[in-house]
Amino acid sequence: MKKAKTQTKKKMKRRTKRVLWGTGAVLILALAGGGYYAYKNFIPHKVSFDKNARAQSNFFQYINKDYLAKTKIPKDRATQGVTDELQDKADKQLMSDLDELAAKKKSTKVDGMNVVIDYYSMATDSKARSKNGTKPAKKYLKQLDDLDSLSQLNQSYKDLTMEGIVLPVNISLVPQDTDTSRYILSYSETGGILPDTSTYKDKNQSQQYFRAYKEAATAVMKDMGYSKSESEKMVEQTISLDKKMAKYRMSAEDASDQTKIYHEVSSNQLKSYSKDLDLMGLGSNLVGHSVDKVDVTNPKYFKALSKFMNQKNFKEVKSWSLVQNAMNMTNYLDHSTQKDAGKYQTMMTGQSQLPSQKKLAYNLVSQSFSDSLGVYYGQEHFGQNAKNDATKMVKKITKTYKERLENNSWLSQATKDKAIEKLDSMTYNIGYSDYVEKDFYQNISIDKSKSLLDNDMAITKKWMSYQFSKFDQPVNKQVGGVSSFVVNAFYDPTNNSINLDAAILQDPFYSKKNSDEDNYGGIGIVIGHEISHAFDSNGANYDKNGNHKNWWTKADHRAFDKKTNTLIQQWDGLEYAGVKVNAKQTVTENAADLSGANVALQALKEQDSSPNLKAFFKSYAISFREVGYVQYYKSVIPTDVHAPAELRVNQIVKNIDDFYKAYDIKKGDKMYMDKKDRLTIW
């Protein structure tokens, strides 16, 4: 999709972001709406642009020059663009609805919404949260503080995991790669303080990040009741352990390759990774019986586990766990503590303040109960008619894609047949799902006598138990689909599905009032983009049923690799906001952009033999318009599989012949690419 990352591996969905995040992402809730920065001389800088840009010099800036010049970035975030504006619209609609539902001014019969409403009421009760301060977190941190050895941690690991306490080893359920109808236990690393492994190698940047992190984390630990010296020592130990772990973490580039994040190992092999932790026992305890194999996302990390997680350095492990979880818990505490924690994120993004307490509370709700809230939003603000209209367009783009596969000149017939079979088997999840996990919601409620954090911990514990109980059951592929109120689209290779959230099916991406050129240049390219993921270097490893299976001939693989290598060469060395884009890391998204634009353009031509090409390409550029702070891009580009918006527009249209005709691009223009170098993949 445009900004949100395409989902390539279906991890066990958890109720809260607090459970999922690593140290470096502890305040994405605040990042969605800002952070707080204490440095008096801090001045955020917007990415500059050429006010005199022409279509021939910088197409993105030419189309969006008025927007780039006039758009102001809200103080509570680091970017402002199309997706931000649409997300704001959806968020405001839901916040208004939740207020009315909580006040009994309206009602709903959607399963689980009674819990959502009660949780929202508690999350928005700033007086109660201020009164409680950090007290709710202290008893959970005490569980970690009372640990004296790795042996004790090993004994407590199950209980801590069930509560959502973040630990160096994360265990979850994922569908098996070779049989996605069955689950497997997955062992994964926990994220780092810095954005990516490459950031640790940049001495100046890493020192800047660590200084800001140290200030924020030390303030939070003092808020939690530790002395200044205790807090400083714990944070120093946290940073020390983080640096050791970083040597073995997976880079963003490797993590973008689906084939590198799934490794089945035997139970005996898993046991050999650590002398101090009973890794196999941890997983067996969670599912209630022994297992013969597991998935290890990053074997390098686990083979080195004993080097940074042993009894000798247990104090570092303990401090890391305390600081990590204290930072995460601030999202559920008083506003003052949230502000202290937010200092780190703001340094990385350029934001200047936290959003309102109400918006932060809404963020908690929307990210904790996305299924129930998604059904509600879809039924209330999208509807079946809009769903039917969008489905028709998806089918039209799919039909055109099939024609392009049939006429493909570089694939063998055998591989083409398999590709078409996969395309014909593709399922569409459009707008919203009607599926809610009723069994889970029927067993949870909000205890109004307890704090927000206490309730969240209790819900998380029941959610984890509910999820791990599914281990021996078939995978329900209805779970984990669209969250209708999120502005996003994605392809899921594990069930071969295209997913378009309702919130993206709006102007400027799509509207019944728009011209065909506008719609095909907007949502049409998005649809083509997502279909292309079924055949990119990740999706091509999965068959029509979502199982990992090689259905390509070796010769076809070589031909495909040759094309993607050409695309990598096109992008190699490109910079944005002073940061080089990793051409290998972004290649699957760049290829999907290119293919999506080509298939949408063909579909438009099949509908109108003389389309307004200028309008089509203009719509594409508008759908990506965005302004942002340099600091934000410096922290995001190293880890994102998507390139910056401006490059995603300019580099793609350079490869399309019709663009040259539409805007009179000639040799010598910056937007010109020699015809022999232009690339078509699908």
C-alpha cells in the first residue's frame, strides 16, 4: 500500500501493541500522534522542494507543489499527507461514535463492542489515570524486580509471556509455511532501541539516539519510583545489552525477504541454542504439550542467545526487561509519564507535542480491538453497496492482470499456467469483514474498579490463552484480515488474498464521482500493486493455497531475478532527505508499484480507448502527496520496505512510455529515462 507495510507474515495477532513492540518502538501510539521533546534548541526541518518544479524536472513536486507549499504538519505528528488526512477522518468518525455509544445516545449490536465502549470510557478517564499515576505499573515491574537469576526467569517465563511482558525471546503462533492450515510455534527476537541494525554502525547518529533514549528512559524509571542513580544505572545496562543483542538481530533488508524469516528446526536443535533457558519447555508450557518442531525467525540470534542472556550478565537482562516494559506501560498511565517517555520518539521524528489524551486513548482502543471496531466502522460508514462497487473494480483489474500473464513473453507456459491458477484462486476481502472472535469477547469484561493497565493486562492474559489454545486447531483464515478503519491495503501470501480496508476506498483514491482516470490512477494502481505481490520475490514462493512451494522453473526464476536486478540498479544510490534508499530492501514494493501502474493503465485503456493520460498520472502523484520532517525520514527510511513517496512516483512513471507522451518528456529532462533502460515486469 501507500505507507503501511504490506503484511507478508501472519504473526499471532495480539490485543495490544504493548505486547508486540520492541524497545525501539515502544511509543508508536505516541508516534501516530506525536511525542514530547525537552531539548530547547531543537528545530524540526521539513523536507525541501523546488517551487518551480516542472513535469519534466520533478513530476511529483510539479503536481503537488501547492500542497507541499501550503500544507502544515500538525504538532502532534511528523508527516501530513493523503493517508494521514483519510486516517484523521476515520478516527474522528469513530471517536465521535464512541462518545455517543458511551453516553448511550446510540447503540450497536456488533459483537464485542460492549467491551470496546467500556474500555474507551476507562481510557478517556484522564482524572482517574492521573490519580493512579504510575502505581498500576509498579506491581507488574515488581515481578521482574524480584527475579534474582536466569533460572527464576525461566520458571516465570510462561506467566510473564501470558501477561504480555516483553522479554528477549518472543513466542507466538504462526501458520506453518508449508501447510498454512496448521499452526507452529514461532520464536523471534525482540526489536532494538535504534531503528535498524545499520543505525548502530553510524556512530554519530547512534550516539544522538542513545542520548535521547537515555534521557527519556531515565525519566520514566524515576517516575516508576526508582532513585536517580538506580534509574541511570538500569538504563545504562539496558543500552549495553541492546548493543550486544544488535550484533545478532536481523537487518530490515533481510527481514523484507520472506524466505529469510521462517526456519523450521527440531526440538533438539532448539534446546541446543541455550544452556540457561529451557527454550523448548517455554513453548511446550504455552501450548500444553510437547512439540517436535518450531519456527525460528532468526537462527543467528538464537544461536548467540547465551552470549548476551546468561547468568553472568543477568543484571543487564533484568534491567533491560524492567526498562523495556516500563516504557511500554506508559501508554496506559498518566499523561505526565507519557510525556517523559515520548521524548525519544520526537527526537527521531521532529514532532513537538503529544496528541490530546482523548486521541491517545482512542489509539489504544483502535489498536487493541481492531476486529470488533472494524466490523462496526464498516457497517456504519461504508456499507454493502460501496463494498460491491469496489469489488467490481478489483475484478476488472484482476481480469486485466490475467490477460497480461497470458501474454507474458518471458515466462514458460508451465509457470504461466501456475500463475494464472493462483490468480484465479485469489480471494478478495474488500472494505470490511463481518468476522469477530465471539468466543473471546464472551469471556472478557472491563472491571471498572481497577485501572486501565490492570484491565489491559487481564484482557491480554485471556487473549494469549485463547490464542495458544488454537495450536492443535486448523488455522481460521478469516482472522487477521482487514481492519476497515485503517487506511491500508495489503496482500497476504499465506491465504492468497487481496485486502482493501474501507478507509482507503475514498477520494482521492476512489469515488463514484471521480473520473475513470482518477480512480484507476488512484485505487486502480493500489489494487494492481497488491496483486503483484502474489508474484514478487516473496509472493512467488507461495502457491494458490498460501503454502510455501516452488512452482517456478529455474529458468523463469533467473529471468525474474534479471528484471528485479535491473530495478535494483535503477534505484541504487537514490537519496531522499539526505538518506540513501536501500534498493534491495525496497525492491518488492518498487516492483509492485511498477506493475500496479502498468496493469491499471491497461485496464483504463480497455474501458476507454482514448483516456486522459495526464489525469491518470496526476491522480497517481496526488495519491502519494505528503510533507514530512527530515528527522522522521532519517529514522524510517533505513527500516521501511517502502521507498519515500516522491521516489515511488517519479521512478515509476519514468518507466512508462505513455508518461512521456502525456507530459512531453524529452531526452535531457531529469524525468527522462532512455527507452532501452525502461522496465516492465508484469
